[in-house]
Amino acid sequence: MQDGTPENSTVKDANDLEYVGKAWQVTYKDVKHAEQRASQAISETIALIHADDTREITLVISGEAGQGLQTIAHILARMFMNGGLHVLAVSEFMSRIRGGSNSVTLRAAHRSVRALNEHIDLCVLLDKKALQRLRGRCAADTILIGDPAIFVDEMGMFPLPLKELSANIGGAMYNNSLVCGYITRLIGWELSHLEIALTRIFTDCDLLAKNCAAARVGWEYGVDNSGRCSIPPCEAKPGSILLDGSQAVALGAVAGGCTFISSYPMSPSTEVLTHLAKLAHAHGIIVEQAEDEISAINMGLGSWYAGGRAMVSTSGGGFDLMAEGLSLCGAIESPMVIHLAQRPGPGTGLPTRTEQADLEIARYSGHGEFPRAILAPGSPEEAFTCTAHAFTMADLSQSPVIILTDQYLLDTLYDLDPFELPDTAPGSRIIATTEDYRRYAPGPDGISPRGIPGLGVGRVCVDSDEHDDEGCITEDFDVRISMVDKRLSKLRLLREDLALPPRLYGPAYFKILIVGWGSTAAVVAEALEQLQPVATSFLHCIQIYPVSKAISDHLHRAKQIIVIENNATGQFARLLKAETGCAVSREWHKYNGLAFSVDEVVELLRQEVEL
Amino acid sequence: MSENSYLRTGCDVAWCPGCGNFGILKIVNETLQEMELDPRQTVVVSGIGQAAKTPQYLNLHFFNGLHGRALPAATAIKATNRNLTVIAESGDGDMYGEGGNHFTHCIRRNPDLTNIVHNNMVYGLTKGQASPTSPHGLVTPLQVDGVILEPFNPIAVAIALDASFVARAYVGHADQTRAILKAAIRHRGYALVDILQPCVTFNKLNTYRWFEEHTTPLAADHDHTDKIQAFARACENDPLRLGIFYQNEKPVFEDQLAAYLDDSRPLFERRVDLNKLAETVRVMG
């Protein structure tokens, strides 16, 4: 809150957004620092991929929905992290609560791993259908593990008679810990590694004791195969944390000063709302499940109007319903943060799968013309910094900022270093209004000082009808032109001053430039690291709209541009062509509902890029 | 106009001569004057339509948003700063048609706001089509053979949802309407005031005279704490009853939010506690 005097509400300089008076001085430089920290965090992520120890293990657990695969993934991921390994846990699941056939893939390694390979070292099959689905990823050296009661005729499978073993320790609900115990033995680790992880997962003493007992049964049963698929533990890196993309977005929102979230549940966006609900009390955040997405975004806009810092979290169909609210946001020049979690469409599509096919609705939805920004994080670190930055960006530009993630990024578990938090707590650039306050008074870059009702003595009037500088309805043609121009002139801030830069992986002098956005980052980076093709680099675009000069410059320097994206029609390629005039020579698409694997990108590079 | 008027001067008012909206605007202004509400702490939220233009003519903060969406915005404004007095004001098409889902769930939420609905039983701004409250048989440019849908009964719906304050008024009875509005604004919780008004241009059936003949006050001994009695009166169509049907004190939405459990400040006065956030990251990770 600021106790602004009348002169505090005026803007001094058109170019630097540094406002006069106590109230405004905190602001702009802090943004720059935040950006530097953001890009530093991103480059550190990449640097980790170069560690030289290449030992790693990929393990898959497959079963029906309701068998607790997520729990197994969490237990094992934590055990690997505590054992000094880097770990990635990717879930693929069907849209159902029980049955079906789902799987989690864990990749653990001594170097940082941020993407998936196809090949499986260890495959635990808890249901019969799984084998058929996973056979393509299994090779002669893959160890298959299954209950002989289910896989009667399967040759060469390591038998793990779960039903029989769990009968004496409380039944099938302890299968998960039993499986974890068996796996722990197969990779040659002591039971204590697993017990520490279980302690973290099960807080109830009785439940913990029973799960530890089950883990021991599994571990002891594996005695004959101890270390068959070994990867040695090492010293744990102190302070490492285990988070998925949804948690990173939620924590980024808190770091960005979010005080209000209203949303309607929809996979895969719901977890962000769920995490913030758990933090509502501790961090003083209003969390409300709206009756629909239309209500959610209108609540968000109401909150910003009254001094809140609001966000909504949604997915494609829900975002469609928000389109009118997004347009209102443009009309009343409200800040707004929208988390748009992509899943394959059209219609209901594949609710639990991944895709990058909502870029164009993020860019074009909402009637009329008004500025917006779209940020597409490619890692949990970027999800954190993008979400935090989105609040600053929205507040300073008085425009909507969309964080475009996808199911793959959100549901994947990663080990990471703790986030670097901002030095100062962010707050809104609001002023105490004076008697003559006009909400839409002209200002540099189209920004009018933003007042809120109840702070100061002026009237704060916003209207979705075309309005004059006081917010009153008008049909004056000259005022119309000046208001359209005012709104559109805010785009410069988003394109330049507040823009998040892209990341270049590979040599600074390149002939071929592979361009991606969002969650493809780690896969492409690892594939390039593996093959080291000649004069080829990868540009990971984090802010995908407005397209910054930095992206445009890189594109203009390339002889050949290849755009990779998780959709069927090349939405980003189209946007780049339109915005930069550069020709895209090839496009790599995937749209079966799964993310690219490293092997797939390696194969594409082999076929289409000179090595 | 008296000295402490809440009316904005010099407006080009967009209503037809004789429109019931003028009467409602006058009554709202007089009510606010009598209550001496602090105009700097009062926000009027509206949607789109002729009634939704009301805030334009008041000297108060306003949020004139989307058609049908006044209640979500109003709910959030009140929740974001509990010191504000919030009035959500729009027409019958806006609140009961386009905003029908928000209407029902806003009642369930029970934020402390006053919901004034200008109910003229027809669409004005889009030129005379049926509204959710149009009577059976009303012939319009679009319902050329007359309305065949059952009219929406906002009073009965609100009571069924256990709204905390439910009233119907008629613009022609200024004294009673002012008294109802005052009680509604004073009431802590969601308060519905459905104000009957004629549309002199498009509704030739429900005229000033029709309302005089087809409305009557609730009986003097009506017990507005008795939900069943209130519902029975709400179901009476002819004459339509006027007055406070139902009042039910219960906890308001914003007071129950975790964000206010140990911090009563409005959201704009808050900053994230970075030490606490560091701890949250550690615990979550």
C-alpha cells in the first residue's frame, strides 16, 4: 500500500517507467533484477546436463488407475534424490479413476536428467495390459517384473508374487511399498534409503510402520537378484527439493505476490489451485472454486480492481469460456494472470495427455484488439520464475499475461535446487487517488496510474463499453481512436522492457537453428548434447508473445530454421513467420498425446540434420 | 438536487422518457443519502443492459463489466476489500438469464453485497425480446406467437437456495422500496432486491397501471424468518407480493476465507512473507 500524495500519481519519464514518489520507486529496477535471476536460474539448469558421469537407470511401473502408481513414483523419486541422484518421474495415465493401464517412468542418473528416453532398464508390471503397451520400449536387457499369478505364461520374467507376499502384512494396500522394497534390492541399495523416503511420505505412525514392514518383505524377497540392475548411490546434495511443474507454478504465484485465485477444476490445471488452497492460510491468499470459468476470470478481474493480485488456472475448454473475460481485461486495462495448462483437444480431447496446441487461442482469443503476453516455461525453475514475473508484467503493463504450460511439465516430478526468492516482496503499483483522479488519463506507453476504490479520495470507474479517461461511456470517434491507441501502445513494454529473453543452447555461430517453446526444451537440449551436430543450435523461447527482438535477431542469423512443437499444425512456426518474416524450412510435430522423447529427437536430428 | 446527492451531474442519460429506471435511480440516490454511505467506500458493479448503465449516473466507484457477470466481480471486490460497501445492479435478463449460474451460486456463497435487479420483464437494449421473467404469452419481435417458457421466479429460487435476504419492490411505491433497500444494504450477507418496473417502449403489457393492479404488500403479520411461509408467498403470481419475504442471518462468504483467519487487512495492504515462502518451498519439496 502506498500513501501517495497527488503529485505521486504522475509519471515522470516516458522511457523508464520510473514513477515519482515513494510509492513507485521500488519498482522497475527490481523487475530487471528478477529477470536476471530468472535467466541465471535457467542457464544453471542447462549447465547441469554436462556432468560427466553417464550412469543412469530408467524404470517403469505400470498398473491400473487406483493401484497407487503416483505414490510409488513419489517414494522412489525421493529415495533416488536422497541417494544423491538426479531424478525425473513422468506419469502417463488414462482419464479414469479406476482400471485402465497407466505408467510412471523414473529416470535416475548421476548427472541432471530433465527428459525421457524410450529404453527401459527395469519394468514392473502390475496389470496384464501393460506389457502389450510397453513392449516396444523393452529390449533384451530389460528386466521385467510381474506377479506369476497374473503372468502365467510369460517366460523370462522376474516373479514377484505380490498377492502371496502381501497376504500376511495387510493385503494389497501395501503392495506399493513392497514393490519399492524389491526395486531397492534390485538396484543394490540398502533398505534404509527407502525407509527414509517412506518416513517423508507417510506421516501417520501406524501406517509408516506397516509400509516399512511391507518394504522389508519386498527387499528380502529380492535377495537373489540383489544389484542385478545396479546404480550406486552417492552423497545427497543438501537442500535439494522434489517438485512437479504444478507446484512450481503455485510457488511462483506466491513469490509473485498472488493474493487471489479463483478457478474451476479441469485437468491438468487443477493442481495449481489445489496447492494454493493448501497455502491459503499461511500466505493469506483467497482461494475460491468458482461455479464456472466465466465466473473465475470475472472474479479475478474484480479482485485486481479492488487491489488484489489475482490469477486463474484453467485448461483449453475452460480458457475458451474465459475468452470474453479476457477481452474485458483488455477493455478495462486490468492486470490479470492466467495459467493455461494445455492438453490435447479439440473438444474434450485427451484429458490426461499432453500437447502444445493452445498457443493460438492464447494469442488470438478474446474479441477486439488489445495487448497481452504469453510465457511458456520449459522447466520447473522457469515455471516458477515465469509465474512470479507474470504478476509484475501484468501489473506494470495493466494487461493480461498468460502462462502456457502443458500436462507433461505440470505432472512431471523433478529434483532441483531450491528456488532463489526475490529480495523484496512484490506489490502492486497502485496509487492513492486524488479528487480529480481519472482512471484512463494518458500516460507514457499508454499506462495510466492505477487507483483502487477505498484508497484515496478519487472515483475509480472502469467500463467495458468504450470510455473516456474518466471511465464514462462514450461514442466520440476521436476518443475511441485515442483509447485504442493508448491500449495498443502498452505492447511495447511487453515486447521490450518486460520481456523474458530466449535461451540459446549450442554454439553462438550456427547455420541451423532449432526453435522450440515450453516443455520441449530439455528434450532438444539433451538430444543436441548427445549428437553435437555441426553448427546447429537450439533456441528455447520462453516468452512466445510478443516476439522479442532477441528471438527475431537469432532467427534472422540462421540459414535454416527448424521449429519443433507438440502439435499437428505448427502454431509457433506460423506465429514466427508472421511476426519476423523468417522462412521456416522444416517443422517437427508430435500429436499422439505424449511428449517428445530424447530418442525421437535424436532420430529426427540424424535424419534431417547434417551431423 | 440536495447537497449530498450521489447523482452525477451533466450526464447524457441513455434511458427512454418515462422509463422505470429513472424512478429506481432516484430511489437509490435517496436511500444512499438517508444512509449517509461513504461514497469513497461504495462500489456499484453492473453488467450490460439499460439497467446496467445506472452506475454511470451515480457519483460512486463503479465496475461496469460484462453482460451477466456482475455478481462474480462484485463477490471478488467485496472479498478483496471487506471495508467496501458493494452493490451489484443490473436488469432481469442480465442477472437471471445470462448470469443465471452466477445468481444461484452467489446466493450459495452469501457474500455481503446488495443485489438490485431492475425487473421489467423484457429486454430493452436489444429491443424488446422476451426476458427470463416475461409472462406467458407476451408477444415480442422474436417470440412472435407469444412466450411459451415458464417465467423465472427469482424470489422463489432465492428462498429455495436459502438466500439470506429476499425482497421484491415496485418502483411506483418509492417509500416502501427505499425502506427495503435500506434494510438490504444494512443486512450482512447476500441481499436480493427485485424491483418491478415498466419498460415503456417494449413491454406494453406490464405497464405502470398493470403493476398497480397486480401487486400487493405482504401481510403485516408476514413472518420473514419463516422459510416455508416465505416460499408460499413467493409462489403467488397474481397479485405479486411486495416486501421482505425472507431474512436469514448466517455467516458471510468473505469472513470464512482462510485468508482472513488471522489477518483482517484488505488484500492491497499485504505483501508475501519471503521467509515463510522459503519455508513453504522447503516443506513442499
